[in-house]
Amino acid sequence: MQPMSEKFSDEQILEGLGEIVEEVAGVSPDDVTADKSFVDDLDIDSLSMVEIAVQAEDRFGVKIPDDELANLKTVGDALKYVSAHS
């Protein structure tokens, strides 16, 4: 039986992250791909990363502790984290 919380597909997570990054940092969702680094490729600063994490928590129903946030270097890292914890 499926748990009460909805399980998101990788495609849904990637699309959602793209929308969040666009809203927070003005980056086109088309540029938000799993291989992109938040800092090096998408020019996301630490304050924006916190905002992205807060919005991802709300959107996907996950908790991203500060110590885990530091480990989310790429969009793919964030995708894997959300997928594993949603």
C-alpha cells in the first residue's frame, strides 16, 4: 500500500527544482539540469540556496537540515536527496 505522502518522480522533482530556481534566482528552468552545479554553473549564492531549500521543503514535503544543504552541490544532488526523503 502507498504511504499517505505522494512519491514524486525524478522528472517531477527536476521540473519543480527548475521552477523554484527560476523564482529565487531568475535562472531559466531549461538550464536547471541534474549535472549543473548550483554555485559554479547557475551562480546561486548561499542565501539563495537557503531559499531554494525552504521552497523545496514546502513543495516536496521534505526536511533539508542545514548540514545536508551544504552537501547539495549539484541539481542532481538535490534531486537524489528529495527523491530519497519524500
